Amino acid sequence: MTVAPDRRRQLLAVPSPSPRLLVRHLLVGALLLTGCQARGASPQPGSPPAPPTSPPASRSPDHLARGPAATATAHAPAPPGCARDLDCPGFLRCQQGGCQIPPALDGTGPTNGPRVVFEPTTGQSSSFLVELAVEPAEQVRGLMYRPRLAPSWGMLFLYAADHEHVFWMRNTAIPLDLVFLDAAGTVVCVVEGAEPFTDSPRGCGRPSRHVLELNAGQARRHGIGTGTPYRLVNLPATTTRSGGHPSTGSER
């Protein structure tokens, strides 16, 4: 536990006990604690508390979502309730009625979830599990504030109509490849290595239907470029909103 600055100054101002008195206190405390444990009783007020026998409570999801340096923990408390991503702080997503750590952060999602499969004419096919960004609030936040993206994961922005999509990297700590996809199953273009925390507009200069964000270098590594065929697999039955182009997301 870290002591607050004002309290730290107060503690430093208190004279330290002599070594002899300190040893005496420690011995008396140890004897009292041993006696209480032998009788199955709790230590009495004034005696030092027993050392913890279980791991300390981990940080809450709200703490995890405060910025790019946040990290996931294995023993998070029950997440706050939610109805949509907009109800969750930071990068947390609303899943099964609670604000949860996104599966793409550490690749902990189901292996039979939505994915994008690329089938280049030369080389082997490649497949990426994806989180879906469908609603405007999901697209506004995108991958903002996340400290990392699992290597075999991405985020797929789904739209109901073709549009000249333009993205930026505001509040985004992960260098990304942006893969622009048409509705017929072909890559329109790829923007490689988008620099984190920049507001420069990035796009193809021509319409596309969907956009996939991957870790920087993945497109080149897997031979993904203009004209590469792709397939969307395991998408839920209703994923694309009706009505045209939504308000800006990770988009500019």
C-alpha cells in the first residue's frame, strides 16, 4: 500500500522507537499471535494482524480501463452491469451484461467466433479472429486506450453501405495495419503501420464497405494487399446496422 504524500510526511515526523523497544514489541506480538492461533481465536486489538493467507484483491475493471498502460488481471471483481459498450469505461466492452476485458486484448475469446479469412493467390491463407465494431459508440472508441492486441486478433468495423472511410490514431497506443474491404470479398487497399497517437487522416481515397484493424506488419507478413480475396466467417445473423454511414469512429 502506498501512503498518501501528506500522511507520509506525518509518519516521517514521528520519532522511531529504540532497537530494544522494537524487538520487545515484536516478541510480545509474536507470542500473542501464536497464542490466538493455537486457540483458534482472532488476535485481540493492539496485536499485529496475521499475515494474509490469500492473494490480495486484484484491481477492478474500472482501474484497468484508465489508460494505455492498463493490464488485465486474473482475479478481477464482479464487473459493473451494462447494456452496451457506451456504459463501460475505457476499453472495456459490454459482454453478457457486464463490462469485461475485451477478448482481443489477450486472445482469450472463443476460437469459433467471428473471423476474417484472407486467401491470397500466392502463399497460404490466413485467418484472424475479430471483435466487431457495429454501433456508432463502438466505432468511435475502436481500439483506443488498449495496451496491446493479440497477434491473431483484429477489430472489424462493419458498415451497411460503401463509404470513403478515413481513420485516425487518436488515443490509440498500438501501431496498426488498416485493411479496407469491399462488399464483394476483395481488399480495396491496405494502410500499413499507422503511427500511434496521431491525428493524420488515413484512408484509400475511394469507397470501401468494411475496415479491419490488425497489428502493424500483419498485412505484409501474410501477403494481404490490394485485390486479395477475403471471406467473413461466423458473423452473427444481425451485425450490420441499417441506415448508411455512421458517425465517426476510430474514424476521423
